[in-house]
Amino acid sequence: MTLHRLATFSVDGSTKYGAVVDGGIVDLSARFGKEFPTLREVIAGGALTRLAEDGAKRSPDFALDAIAWQPPIPAPEKIICIGVNYPDRNAEYKDGADAPKYPSMFMRTPRSFVGHNAPLVRPRASAQLDYEGELVLVIGKPGRHIPETTALDHIAAVTLCNEGTIRDWVRHAKFNVTQGKNFDSTGSLGPWLVPYTGESQIADVRLTTRVNGETRQEDRTSRLIFGFRYLINYLSTFTTLVPGDVIVTGTPTGAGARFDPPRYLKPGDVIEVEAEGVGVLRNGVIDEVV
């Protein structure tokens, strides 16, 4: 079965979208841009698979080394991140608490993410830049009060996230983590969207994070505390989910903060987040230029 991959990218100062094929990328925005200006409109139009199949028949317009990868969804209305969603992650907090009754969550800004192969930026405010590899659901069909039985029908695609976190800044206040989760260019999304084909595609995916080739995180989505159906149901209780919304579903144990001593990211490190049937999201690290 062909793995369809659709990406947002820039070349010569212009942002485009296309199908990743053998030997490069097909510029679909040049062919469909009037109808669908960005991948967000492609998703809203239910056309991801149709455009991917069109691209698969064509020769690439650009070599992959000629493009700069961007986060797949430009300007999503919402980026919702789920915290503490693998069983061992709850135990990492060593607070004696049982698994939570409801999911923890927070919002991130689009500006806090870069694309595949772009460097994460360790900010001048802190050296505690950490990694969190996660599987991402992208919403394709709008809904509110979505029942679990039909929740997966609202998924358009899956992708990957390195939900980079500034650890000491998630503890600046008593009840929120927003600051430490939203430093510019500290996380990444991508490299591309894989159109959703059914529950078996996401039900038991192996998710791995490597730093400089060393495996730091590894788990399977079948072990999530709050599964994908429940998350969509729960989120849609308080907010209307719309096409292009991004749900970052949680990270396994093994982030750098949990080592003794902690193993935070530093310039020159390379982080790879990999999921079966999706691909590898790869980023280096640089210091913020002051």
C-alpha cells in the first residue's frame, strides 16, 4: 500500500504545498492553489487523498534538498496538547497520585513550532530545553459534542510532533504550564501529513524518540491512558473542533528532565521522532541569536 505524504514547504521565499514522492516533491499548490490555497483548505474540502493520488502520478518539481520544510498546517485555529497520557508518565511524577480521571491539556501557538530539519531554538532565558515525541491527529470534519462512536470519522490525517518544553518555565506559576510550552521555535511538527485511513492505522503505533541516535522514549499508542476516541469526544465537549485543528496526543516516559541528572538538549544535538506508518521528524538544536 502506497504511503501518501503531503507537506507544506518553502522554496525561493514562497510557501507551497505538495506530495512527497520518490525523488522529491510535486508542487500541488501550483495545480490546485486557486481551489485550495493551503493544506488547511485541502483538509476542509476532504481532498487530501485525492490530491495525494494526483501527485503520485507526477514527476517531482523540486528535489527535497532544495526545499525548507514547514509545519504541515499553516495557521491552525487550535493546537491542543495532551499531557501525562502514557501510564509510565504518570508514575514519573512520583507524587503517589493515581492515573488522572480527565486529561491534562494546554494550548500552543503556531509560532512555537518549526518544521522538519529546521533547528529548535534553545532560548537565552533558559538552558532547560527538553524533547517530547508525540503522535498528532489533525481534524478534518468539524464537530461539537462528538460521540466516541463516530469520533475517528473526524480525523483527516496524522503527523508527528517534538513538543519541546522549557522545563523551568512550566513551573513559573502555580497552575499553568503555558510559558514553558510556547517559547518561539522550541518544538516541531511534521514532516508531512499522512491521510487517515482507519482505526488500525493509529490503534497500536510504535512511537520512538532518539537523541543523537540513542533511544530515549519508546511506547505504543495502544497504551494511552486517554485514547483517541475519548480525546476527540472530551475536547469537543467544550470547543468546536474545526478542520486543521491539531491534537498532540501525549509523550511516553523518558524525557530529559526525568534523568538524574537531567539531560537537556544543547546546540548540536539531533532529535528524531519516529512512528510506524508516518515517518521520522528530525531537528537539530541551536542557541537563540541575541
